[in-house]
Amino acid sequence: MGQEDGRDDERPAHRVTIAPFLLCRYQITNSHYEAFRRATMRQRPEFTCPEQPATSVNWFDAVAFCHWLSQEWGRRFRLPTEAEWEFAARGGAESKLYPWGDEPPEARPHYAERWQLGPQPVAESEPNSYGLFDMCENVHEWCADWYDAGYYAVSPAENPPGPRAGKRRASRGGAWRHHVKVSRCAARSSIPPEFRYADYGFRVAADG
């Protein structure tokens, strides 16, 4: 986890063990989000295409969606931890920068044509080797953890849950509004949990 030649908050690179878990293949889309939104009277996402990721969703909305889905399906759903998200993004390739390898994002097919006016519909690019779509791209994804730039220096070696408290929640992945629209697997980001941005979404996890 992390990258030794990355940014300060990605160091030190360290090995962690993650318990089995499940992660949704897709970022939660507007069509996924709609029944929850109607049931809870939440605001509409920024974009309207049913297969675009649900955006302008704050951390509390994402957690509430997981609780609602848990009641609907009779199984506990939650946001992934940072450690789980990075494990999933890497797709088993521990030493690679991106889910597909080390080639720069600009070398990917149709890179310059995508994300002109907003996020793409999910699953339009190839999945990683775990079958997960849009890891590191399209929208930032909320994680369960509080964010601390120095957490890696004190992180436990098994199932790191993130700091006990903080002011910002961790997020992962690149987003359509950035100049470089695909992040490295190790790249970290964060914003206050009440913020809503047009390039923030999420996907759900469950214990394995």
C-alpha cells in the first residue's frame, strides 16, 4: 500500500493484509441511486443519464445509501476502506502504477475524447484484472476512513480502518474534471464529509 516515490501522504509504502471482501464492479449510477433518493427525499445528482455515476453525493449520502441498501437486501453494505479500495484498484499487480500497468493514462484508447462534459457512463472502458470498472477514473470515490496525511506511519498491518477521528474523509480515484483524469492506484485525496462536488461519487462494499 502506498508508493515510496509518490506524494508525502503515500509514504511509507507498506504491506497490509486485508480480510476477504466484496466490491461492486461499478460506481453507483443514477439508476441505482434513484429509488434511494426518492425514499429519502435527497437532492438529485448533478447529471441525469441513468448510467452515469451519481455525483454531488456527500459522504453522509453515500453512507445512508449503504444503510438503505442493507435494509432492502438483508445484507450489510458499506463503503470500502482506503486499504480495500487500493487493493481492488491494483487488481493483483502490486508494483504497477495504474490498474492496467505503467503506461500513462494519455496512452489509453480514446483518452482525449472522453469526459468532455461530465463523467462517462460506467463500464465504457476495460475492467481491471479483478473485473472492476472505472477504478482510478471517472469520479472520485468516497471511502469509509477519516483522512490523515501521516496515517501510513502508524497504520496497523491488518485491516487498517483509518484514523479514529478527523475533519476530512478519504476518497480515491481520479475524476473527469481534472487535467489528468486518471489517478495512480496509490494516490490519496480527501474533502470534508459534508461537501458535494460534481466529480464525487462512490461504490459499495460488503464483507466477504
